[in-house]
Amino acid sequence: MRPFKLDERLLMGIQKIDQQHNQFVDLLNRMVVSLHHPYAEEEMEHLIIELSDFARHHFDTEEELLRDINFPKIRDHSIAHIRFDNKVKIFSDSLLVQNTNFDQFVLFNFKWLENHIKSFDTDYYKYVTKHNLLDDLKKKFAL
Ligand SMILES: [Fe+2]
Ligand SMILES: [Fe+2]
């Protein structure tokens, strides 16, 4: 499997969010590397825990941003995040039982992230630009 890369058009110019999206992809790429190691299963278990913790951290940051801007669709967005948390949990539980299909798991994560940014995250980004909130957010969510 080749390393994943996020399309640059998906960057928002809000440093913390962009950096977290890229870190998310970096973690998935570490998983891809791990797939080729002889002791992949144990490594993958650690990486899956790291991924679900990191995803939650990113979702918390983003939901804070959405509250800051009084985003009207915050509930739907938060539900999409929770659904992802749950899917990762279900998937990782089944992986730990069967010890297979790690590549499917990694691919699912990347596709989910890409689609989520293209739909849900882009949706709040449009709201941000429409209401001239981008400069404030760039300051508040700088690194
Ligand atoms: Fe999101
Ligand atoms: Fe996001």
C-alpha cells in the first residue's frame, strides 16, 4: 500500500486544524509501514489506540471551534465524529479477535477522513468564510 497524502485543496489555513488533519494521515502512514513488519499485530494494536485517542483529540478541538462560531449544524457534525469513534471501536475489537484485515482498516480510516473533510469540515469552513470569521479563527487556532 502506498503512503496516503491529503489533497492540498483540503487545507483551510487554520493551522491547528490543518496540522491535526495531517497528523491523522501521518498516523495512518505509520500503520501502512507497520503492516510490513513481521510483528505487525502488536504494533497495530498500539497504533489503533493512538489513532482513536488522537481522533478524539482532533474532534474535541474542532467541536470547540464550532461552538466558538455558533455553527448551526454542530450537532450533526458531532454525531459524525461519534459515529467514527464507534466504528473504530467496533473494527478494532474485531481486528483484535481475528488479527486480520489491518489493511482494510487503514484504508477505511483514510477514506473516512478524506470524505469527512470534503463534506462536513468543508461545510463549516464555508460558514466561516461567509461570516468573515476566518481571521479570528486563524489567531485562536494558531500553533
Ligand atoms: Fe470534523
Ligand atoms: Fe476535521
